[in-house]
Amino acid sequence: MRTHYCGELRSSDLGAEVTVCGWVDTRRVHSEHLAFIDLRDHSGIVQCVVDEKLDLRSEYVAMITGTVRTRFEGKSNDKLATGEIEIGDCSVHVLSIAEPPPFPMHERSEVDETIRLRHRYIDLRKPRMQKNLRTRAKVNSSIRNAMERQGFVEIETPMLIASTPEGARDFVVPSRLHPTNFYALPQSPQIFKQLCMVGGIDRYYQIARCLRDEDLRADRQFEFMQLDMEASFVDQDDIITFVSEAIKDSAETVTGIRPGEIPTMTWQEAMERFGSDKPDTRFGMELIELTHLFEHTEAKVFKVNCVKGILYPEGAEILGRNAIDALTEKCQSWGAKGLAWFRVGKNRELDGALTKFMSADEISELATSMEAKEGDMIFVIADQRRVVNHILGLLRLEIARPPVGEGGLNFLWITEFPLFESIADSGMPIPAHHPFTMPHPEDLEKLETAAGEEFLEIRSQAYDLVLNGWELGSGSVRIHNKEIQTQIFEILGINETEANEKFGFLLDAFRYGAPPHAGFAFGIDRLAALLSGEENIREVIAFPKTQSGSDPLTNAPTPLSPTHLEELGLRLSPEAT
RNA sequence: GGUCCCGUGGUGCAGUUUGGAGUGCACGCCGCCCUGUCAAGGCGGAGGUCGCGGGUUCAAAUCCCGUCGGGACCGCCA
């Protein structure tokens, strides 16, 4: 139908007879003898000059044929890429009329997201969504290229699988042919990709849809896409190299700048310095160790096994009493007992509610340790080390996190995650990743001797990729050795029968010759969002769900008809209805 | 499971603190005028269950309770 896209016409097209198709953006009607119609497609906008009487309204779909010509002297518009030219002598075919859109098409004001989602097909026409979805497509494409180039083979894995007990809550699908039985939708292709390794695929990848029935957030939807990969006869460094290549390629494709070498930090260091396993390293304000200052303190609140602080530069001037109270309440809601704060005055004198319980030495050493300057604010948390790091990590973000799109792209590998995340009441450790994660080689001995809390010190060969404080993805070297696997199951309190019930087919597969293998997966929605300068992954998803998991466009989820339920052998409980 | 914020013509907002007539702004919409605009301009007009329910009050957009929807976060997401 068309000869050109609207946004592509330039002075070099002068004199050409062109046909463009698109939606009527703004129109400036002077009379029945002169009207300016801005026609829009995904490429941009072009001004069409119409000199006949036409009823062309906002969002009408039109095909316009005319001649490209320069605009009148001094009438060019430098805000438009096509601003030098216009299409004159236009003949217009209205292809579809349109009701007025339910929200403004210009992007000068934010529109309520529910309304955008209810009419997503209109929202998608806007430059923002056009740009974001095309950025996302570039990310997908460059990831595919990078993986193919590195010898990875794209394998598709099933969506209807068996539910496994570990991990996130499954979405389930009732089986018509096997009443009383259910499929689960995959939380990830984890087990299948390991089976691919046993199957000699050597290097597997997939841009995979994953589903988890957990509460939604700005960076979490029920369904999301991951670059999922696994490789045989490789170690952690190989995986980091493979994934870094794909990440750098996609960032370069979008931004035009290739990121430098991605730094690595151990989990331990991340927790101590940033209070998070996904530190946002775009800004400092690191956690400072203060425990040793208060070994002999009289101040009750500091008589605990860990005291740390953060320094908010010029915070004393920025934060009033109300703001401090609000931060204190936040910290308490996160699980802190309280928040100690000190305003820094002249000569590093400290002013705060707790100074009267502290010795002069403690006060001056606190100010010195924090490298405080006049006008700064010191925040201190005292508690169990885990709690202190966690709360200060959250507080640091609350106070000083830069907006998305500022501070560059700080990719970061976090390595040496602990093998176990906590100890259950039963005394059994709970795995931090999954039970096939290979322990750190230096900690294999500890695995045999550890008891109680000591288990938490055992490191694993699990690693995360972080970008600007978002967890992009995680992976690990897997256990392929039967002895170690048995040992892990023993520690976790999973006996052979139970192990076979839960992961039988994987363990079966491993009996027939499993290569050493390792893998990774990272979230494409999150990567695409951050590369698009969006702080919400819904902005890079064509048809996302709301925080409560509903879709204002299709009204999903909806009830099933009684017939439908009956066919599936399902009956709704009275409490649920 | 929990904390916090928002809900006012089609859209975005002000009004809520301190109760007093659906009061206001911008955009959009409809009609008329207008031959160089580009967020066109001028004149006129239509459009409201102040999310919903209950309570307090002579009187509720405003105060109280509940509820629904949306958003941010904690928990959760091996």
C-alpha cells in the first residue's frame, strides 16, 4: 500500500510522489481550504498538507498520497525528524474511522496505568511503547546471535510438566485425560536443560517463558522471559564469559556503547559492604563496620553482636525531624528494633538521642570511623549481623538510590553464594539455590564436618548477575557426582525414597553418564526495562498484568462454566465461591 | 500475611488539613469562523453516582468504619 514510512522522509526525497499509511496524530485545520495533518506510524510523524474539505479526526487510519516538498521559508520544524519537508497535493483515503481515544495520545502527562492496559492496543501506538518493544526485540535478537556464535543450540522444552515440590508456587493445569492429575507450568526449564546435558547437547540455550505464582512487583510478573542456558565440560568462569558476551552484545546494540569487563564480587563482600546480594553500585554510601567501637559500651542498644552505619552526606541539612521519624518507622517495618541517628556538627561533634548514653571516645570514634563532615547524617543499626546488613541495605536504597537511567549500567557478578540460606527448626539446613548446586571446592571438607550454624558458612558455586541493584539472573555449577549429591541430600534430610519421588528422573538420568555441567538464566524483561530506562517491567511487556494478577484488557482471570469444570473433573469448594 | 499511597466530567490535576450549592484549571470532545500551522488560533457548547456501601451531622468530595480497584514496598519469589 505504501511507498515510505512516515518518519523516514527527508529532503533527499524531494519531488517524489509517495504514499504513507498510518494514524492521524494532531491536525491543524485552518479552513476547508487548508489543513495540516500529522500522520503517524511506528517510524514517526510526517506533516501532510490537505486543501480539500475532509472529516479527518484523531486516530483515523488513513492512506495519503502526495508529493514531498520543502516547507515554506522559515516554516521548518526542528522538533520533527521530518521537519524540513511535508507532503503536498495530498489525496487522502480514510481506511478506518476511529472514536476519540480514551486518553491523550501525546506523552506530556502520565495516564493511569489501568486505563492504558484496558486499551493497550492504543497505548502501544505511542512512541514510548514502540521504542521499548523494539528495544526488547533487539535484546532478544542480540542474545540469540551471541549464543549461536558461541556454539549454543536452541532447544524448546515443554510448558506442561510435572509439578516439583521445591521453589516457587506452581501454576497448575488440570488434565482432562487423567482426571485428578495436574500439569504444572514451568518455573524455569531447569531440569530439562540438565537432561539436555546428559543428552549430549553440549551447549543449550532457550529464550524461555517461565511462570511463578508469586506476588507481583515492579520487576516481577507471573510470566517472564529468561535467557536460559547450560553447558557441559565448563566451569563457572566459562559460564560467566558466555553470559557476559550476550549481555554486552545486547547492551551495545541498544546503547551503542559496549560495557567494559563486568566486575566480580563475592556474596560475603556484597552483604558486608552493601547489605544486599544485589548491590546497586551506582552510588557509595557503603555500610561501615562499627562493632568494635562498642565492645565496652554502656549504651544498651549497642550491646549486641553487630553495629554498622551509613553516612548520608549533607543529610543533616536535608532531613528534618519528620523525615527521620519516617525513616525510623520504615526501618522498624523492615524488622529493625530502631534507627540510631546522629547529626554531625562542627569539629565532628554529634547530636542525637543516643549520645547521652555514649562515652566521649565512642562519639568521637564513631564520627571518625564514618569519616563524617559537618552537616552529614549518620545512621546506625545494631542487631544480629544479618539484620543489620539487611536493614542498612534497604535504608541505603531508600535514601540515595538514583533514578533509573542515571548513573550508567553497573553490571556486577556476585559469586560464592552460600550453599544454605538458613537452618530450619528441625535443624536441617535449607538450600539457598537448588539441591543440585555444587559446593565450593574449598568448602567440601566443611560439608562433612559442619554442624548447626556452621552450615551457613559453606559456600557454593552459585553466582548471580546484577544490574543497578536488580537481580538479572542466577546460575550455578551443578552436581554431577553421585557421592556429593548423596551427601547433600543427607544434609538436607532427604532420604533416597524421597529424593527419587522428587527428582527421580533427573537422578535416573545421572546414572547413565552425566557430564560436568553448569548454567545460568537471566530475565529479559528486567534487562530490557533497564536498557529502556524504565523502572517497571510492565513498560517493556506488550500485555502485562496488574499487581493483583489481573488483565484489564481481557478481564483474566475469569470463572469457568460448570460444563467446563465438569469436563475437567473439578468441583469448586463452597468456601472459595 | 503485612505497611504505606492513590481513586473528583473522556484525560491529567486542584479542592479534603479546618464539613457549608458539583466550585476551579489545563487538555480532549461537539458546533461555527479562519489559507502556513506544528501542543495552531478565535467564539460558543455539551459532559459529574466526587470508586462503592454504611455511619456521624441541620449539612459530607471533605470526618469515621467497611469494601472494591490501582500502585510502591516488606514477607514470598529454591
